[in-house]
Amino acid sequence: MKRIFKYLMMMVLASATMFYSCETMELEDLASPNSLSPDLADADLLLNNIQIAFLGAMQDMQYNGASLGRISYMGGRVYYNNFGSGTISSAWYQLYASIMPDIAAIEGLNGEDNLLAFHVGISKAMAAHIMMGIVDSVGDIPWAEANNPNEYPSPSVSDDAEVYAAAMAMLDEAQGYLDASGGGSDMFFGGSTSSWTKYINTLKMRSALTQGNYSAVLAQTNVIETAADDMQFNYGTQELQPDTRHPWYQSDYTTSGANIYQSSWLMDLMDGETDDWHDVTEADHLAGNHPVNDPRRRYYFYRQTWNTPGNSSMLYYDRTDDGVLNPTIEMYPYDWNVPDYTANGETLQCSLQDQPFHLEFTADGSTMYGDGRWCSNFLGYWGRHHGNDEGTPPDGFTRTATGVYPSAGSYDNMPDIGGTDGVAWQGASVEFNPGQVWQGNGGGGQGMWPVYLSSYVKFMKAEAALASGDAAMAATYMEAGMNESITKVMSFSAVDAEADASMFPTSGMVSAFVADVMAQFNAAPTTSGLDGLGWPVEKDKMDILGEQYFVAMYGGANDAWNFIRRTGHPRTLSRGLMDNTESGPFPRTGTYPSSEISANPNILQRQDNSTTVFWDSGVTNPSN
């Protein structure tokens, strides 16, 4: 099994990239090396191919959720162009042209003795997950006719609700096969039938939540509940033949610098309030009472510079010019308001531009301390705003890179507040000293790709409880989800051998952060109105829950798009650089793969993103 897996990795894994997959395949084009005839097929080889195909499909769909949820950066400004014919082309290909034919081949080999029950069971579970995800993305899809290409070479679409029901039936089939099996070997759970059962039950809970059956969500048991149950794919450190490193690491830790832009909205949410950082008193600094901010930020993001052009950072200032900071009189940070000094049109064009009119006086707009997150972020966090379609400047060694979680890059050791050049405090340098990314740095790419984590499940139950009117139960699940997410993220402290342990969040910092968020949640109203610019006058409970759910989903995020369409929250998401009249409405669905449209006359392409999935009640989020 291990030799077969290594062979497959050489053929397939190197082509799996961070959400970049654009491969398409006509639905009826099944004459591929993956679709071996039963007399030639090897069941283990087929199962491994199904698992690799499943991972690729999940990465494809997770890109949509992450970019629409502002968990990752979305580059194009016009939604229809972004979520047109490539919305789920890779997932479509993996399901129809790879996974389903391979499942049929394994079933053909299974025989009356049911010796391949484990293979069939876990394969059907993964297929059902992809089926639901594709329905969520485009609505009606071929199903009833799709598995009989001889009779239906151009299959028509089935009703999306019927496909969801078929996915649920397939999950029941999967469980039946697992119950009949004695276990096996796989890439996600090490052959544990109990773990696969929890995954199946979690998918059933996901289906219930998507369709608004909150009582079923809260009643569902034996789901992914602890980190030991987490469904994730683990990567290696090998660079060539094949490259087994995390795809984000492959993109960001190169000899030419980082290639991924991080989401300005997510970094802004996690680095705390700018005013809090600027208003910390000398006494607070001496006591170590710094602003409450997310303890996961140094794990998610690796800063390559201390300041983003046109924005500000904090400096300790040598007031006496003697080269030494005296903590008695000089600990108060000098608030260096840098926009007038550090704007740089070559590396960050927007630092020389006026903010878009529709973002003025909003959370996306400029502040007294800099250009605001529409252009850049405070404290050296250098990403891009939702809908920024500018070209790529020479910023590979200055933009913020993926960190140690989940891609096994570098842990961010840079101080948040540094000293002026040559200044030291109590004999220790407090200068900003970030290092640039480079091939082999950090954990070498031996990270993981989250598919379903226990923290996600807690947030799903929190949403169901809040939607059912039980805010106290929602708070309990939400707090558990936050703690589980933080614990998992902080377990990556050991991945980077050069991580500075003095920079790790303490238990007190974690407790203070969770307590602060939960206090906000408990004090927030159940609902709140919008101001004249379409922003909430104050965050309501679902806004806060949604923000924390999205933070926990970093690295995966398939369900963020569903959450937005299902709840209309969080309403605090960044607005695009274009307003709604230019970007078009927020997508309710994407469109079908162009290759399928050209090959199948029974599927008509949509001309917009406004078609709703059967479970979509049409609730809107004010962000565009």
C-alpha cells in the first residue's frame, strides 16, 4: 500500500496546487488511466487515486468559500468573471471522470465475500461530500442519468434537492459497508472505521444545518468531536520527484519570495484594534498589558517587513538620543504615523492613491494612522483587499506570507513594537528584525490540509443553537470551538525549529482573548440594524460567531460560502474595491464548467450568479 501511495504521489500530488486547479474534463469522457477495467484494476491503487482526487476536489471548492468569505484574498473585481466556468471545474472532473468510475471498478472487484467493504465504504463517503459541495456551488447537476453513459451520453441535470438526497443515501450505503468491514488503510484516518463513521455523521449534520434543520444538528452524536478525530491530509518535506510539501509552502517559500496575498480583512480582524495599540499607556507597557488580539495570528501569518507602505507601526523611541531606552521614562511607544514618509508606489501602488469613495467612513477606509485595510494593514501585515485586481509588483520579499499553520512555513518572531535603529532596552535589542522567506525555511512544508476539524463542528452546533434561540448553548459551543482551534494551531509551535518560544502566546493571553470575545458575544444583541452605509450599527451575536468561525476555518473554509448565504452574516466582511453596481451581486451560485457546456447540449450555461440552490432562502449579506 505504501509503495502504491508513493507511486501515486509522484504522478498526482505534484500537480495539486493551492486552489489553482483549472483542469476540466467532459462528464462523459471516462476513457482515462484512472478508469481501469476491473480485470486490470488494483483496488488499493484505485482507492489511493480516489483519496487524492477527493483532496483535489476539496481544495477546489474550499477556494470558493475562502475567497468569498474573505478568509483568503479574491483577486478579480467582477464576481461573474471570478465565479464563471471555472468555479468547480476540478471538483466536477474529479467526481464524474475519476471517483465514480473508480468506485464502480472497486465494486466490481468486491465480490460476494465483500472483501473490499472498507474501500467501497470510505470511497462512497468522500463521493457524497463532493456531491453536496458541487450542488452547493452550482445547484442542479447531472446525477440520475450521469452513471449510465451508454444510455445517456449527454445526461440532463437532476434537481439539486434530489442529488442531496442521493448523497444522504450514499452515506448510509457507506456506513453499511464500513460496518461490514474489518478496517483497512487510508490517508486520512489510518484505517479507523470509527473515525470514518464520525466523518459520515458529521456530513449528515452538515446536510441538516445547510437545510435549516437545527434540531437534527443539535441531536446528532458520534461526530468529529476532538482533535484526534480531525480529518486532514498531512504533507511531507520532499521537494522533488514528487514535491510532497504543502501547496501554500510551495508557493510562498521560494528563492523569488512569496507568491500568495493574504486577506487584509482576516489580518485586520486578528491583529486587534488599531486604536487600542496606539492608546496603550506607559504603565500598561511596563506591566505587559498589551492589547487583546488573536493568539493565532503569528501562526497564520509570517511578516517579512515591519511596516506596510502608507500605514503605521509602533516604535519605542530613544528620547534622550543616548542609544539606550530607559524603561522608567522611555517605555511609552512613539506613535510614528508613517503615511507621509513610507508611501511607495512601486511596491504598493494604492499607498499613493485616494481611497475608493464608497469605502470612506467605513471599517475598510483610511484612519488617522494610515491608509486603512482597503490598501494595507497596521503593524507590517501586508496583504490585499477583496477585489484588488492590480498587477504583481516587486513585493515577494515584503508581503506577508503563509505561516507555520497549516502549511509549515515560518513562525512570526518579529516584535510588534520595535526600537529605532541601534536602540536597545535593558541590553536587549528591540529592533524590528524580520527575515525573508526562502526555500526550506520554517517547517519545510510538512503541514496539513484541513478537511473537517472538531472546531468546525462546534461552530456548526453554535450556529444551530443560536438560530434556535438558545444563546447560552450557542456561547458554550462557540467558546469550545475557539479553544479547540487555538489549541490545534498552537500545537504547530514545534514545527519551526527557529520559532522563538518567548513569542508564543501564554495561557493568560489565550484566556484573555477568549474571554474578551465571549464577553462581546454575550453582550451583543440578537439582531442589530445597518447604518446608512450598510454596515451594522453594532455587531450582533451571529456577526461575532461568524467572524470566529471564519478565523477557525483558515486553511480550509469550504463552508464559509454556505454560512454567508444561509445566515447573511458576518455583516462585517470587507466590501470590494468596486461597489455593487460594478462588481455585480454576491454569487448565490457559480456556473457550470465550460468544457461540459461545450460537450453536453442538455446543460445550459447561466448568464449570471443569481440562481439559488434549493436550500437557499435568499437572505442577503450587505457586503458585496
